[in-house]
Amino acid sequence: MKPPFSSPTSSSALRKARFSPYLFTLLAFIVFVAVLYGEDFSCIVELGSESDGRPIEKSREKLPFAIGEIEGGRCDVFSGMWVRDESNRPLYEESACPYIQPQLTCQEHGRPEKEYQFWRWQPHDCSLPNFNATLMLETLRGKRMMFVGDSLNRGQYVSMVCLLHSLIPEDAKSMETFDSLTIFTAKEYNATIEFYWAPFLLESNSDDAVIHRVSDRIVRKGSINKHGKYWKGVDILVFNTYLWWMTGLKMKILRGSFDDEVKDIVEITTEDAFRMAMKSMLKWVEKNMDPKKTRVFFTSMSPSHAKSIDWGGEAGKNCYNETTMIEDPTYWGSDCRKSVMEVIGEVFRKSKVPITFLNITQLSSYRRDAHTSIYKKQWSPLTPEQLANPVSYADCVHWCLPGLQDTWNELLFTKLFYP
């Protein structure tokens, strides 16, 4: 089996997996793929009432902002390979986008090479449309776009701003932060692109946008409106939440208020806690988002590369000094819990409104080379012991910009306009 990337001289793609000859397995596979690979859950497929459980195709209504179909017809844009494309990548220069946080500016902080910037995602059965910043800005005229979630969603948010800002005169754009909310304004378009910090979506003891390094994380049940009141009126909403739930096999859930003198806290499995959050988000969307005028996206889990033994590397190592991709096309890291992915599909299949799932997990899993590693602003001074062992402080969670997260936005652009 060939690797999930191609040099400029490569011409073949990965072999497609063979389906099981057994009908039951085939049906299970179809349902799984529908969950895993990024369709609009409420309008693609549902299990019918027939005893054999055959899927029934619902009629597809045109989604807001859609302008057509992808060239070559419908295809799974999340299944493909990385192609080196130095002539068209990166989509912008790090130094040309002043909005990138210093935690993501890898070149400024000494990364000696730029190979991670030169890769383009190529789906197997079609090509992604070119990201059209003019179309995106015109679509956002008089509208609000908001990314809601954790620092990984903030990275995608900043990537979107970087992809658009060069078309806007200096005196016609601004970026301001108000506690958990950051707003980029394109004044001539009367448009905003916003980021709202809510790592669990629900209220938690990690909601401070600056000081949130809490080891004993607690999430409050039934608290979606604590943050959701700031999301009302948004036209394009992009959610993510995953990393902050991964503290172990259980999560602490608060029943009541953080202001209660005696707090009623219970522990439940991470999957059940995550399911609770997904159901709350879905109910909020169904109540507050008009499916005829707005779009909702959910970005899947962003993989980390903290254990090199996952890809056959040396024990005790991580993404530090990795400058090439993982070659195994079936690679799935130990940090990505499929049980959580299954919860997302389980909840979203019951949605009454379209939610577009951006399945960036597999394509990002190959990119051990694209993390910020040690090439970032550090939160605190490094100790002599850390300096002597860079692996100990390498960030294998976040991604350099420009880089991988620009591809996430190319996929968002594709699903927004060519769903």
C-alpha cells in the first residue's frame, strides 16, 4: 500500500479498500462512513423502517451559501493524499499576516526549514476548488462568521483571517479581543469573523480565555446558554471540542452552579460526558439557527503526535525534529479515540437541521511534521533540563501557520459553497 502523499512525479493514488462480501458488514460500513466522512448528517442518510435497515436517501435541499457542486461530481473530499506543490503553497507568508499568535509563528521562532508549508491535499476522486478570498468576503458581507471552541479552533480562525485580510485595506480592518470573544472586522463589508473561547462548549472551570490551565477540569451540565448567548445572530458557525475532554477515562460533571457553596459533582465516562455536550450543542443549534439562512459546521478531533512509538518511532520521542509525514495510509494515533468519534455520529444523525462534519482527523494524522514543536513563544522560561531535552517541551498539539490548518479552511470553503 502506498503512502498518503505523493511527490510531484507520483501519479497513482492509494488503492481503495475492498468492501466485505457480506451484506450486514457492508451496511455497517456505509453507516460508519456516513458518520466518519463529513456529510451533512440531517440531509444525507437515515436508517429506514424496513426490517433489513436499508438506508433511505432523503431529498437534498439546497443549503444556504451553496453555489454548485464540486467539479467531477460528488466525492469524499476527506479521502485523499498529500501532494507537494511548492508553486502554489503556502497560500500566504507567515510574515505577511500580523494576526498569527506567537505560539504559531514557527519561522519567526527559528524553525530551520519550510517543507511543512508546501503540501496540498488532493482528494482521490476530485480536486478541491481553489480558495477564493473574494467570494468568501462577498458572501460574508453584512454577516457574522464565528469559530467556537478551543485553541485548535482558534488556529483555524486565525488561518481564515490570514487567508482573507490581504484583500482588505489596512484602515478598513481591525481585530479586538473582549474576554472570550475575538472579533476581526472587515469594515467595508460590514462583516465580522469571530472566535469564541469555549473549550467544552458548556460552562466549565476552564473558561478564562487566558488563565485556563486547570488540571482538575469540571464541566457544568445543562449550561450551553452560558456561552450560547454570544453565538446568537451568527450566520456561519464552526464548532470544535475534543482535546480538553481527554483527561482520562472519566470527567467530573457539576450538577448545579459553580456558585454553590457545596457543589454536587459526579464522575461519568468521557464518552457519556462528551455525549451530554454534543446533545446540548445540537439542541442549541436547533433552537437558535435557521437552517434556511445559516450554516453550522463541526470540525472533528485534531490529532496530536506525542508518542513516536505510534508510528514505529523510538520510545520516549514525539514530533520534535520530525520533518516528514507518516507514510502508513491506515495510520491512526493512540490519541484519537474512535469511541468519541462514534458519539458525534450517534448524536448528529438525530439532528433536525443540517450540520456539516469536517473530518480533518485522518488527513491531519499523517502530518507529524506540521506541529509547532519547539518553534513557538513559550508560556514560561525554559529550565536548563528542558533546554537539554527539547522533546520534553515540544508542542505536538498545535500547528504552524501557514500550514495544515489552511487546508482545513479549504475544506470548509469547499463544503460551504460546494456541499
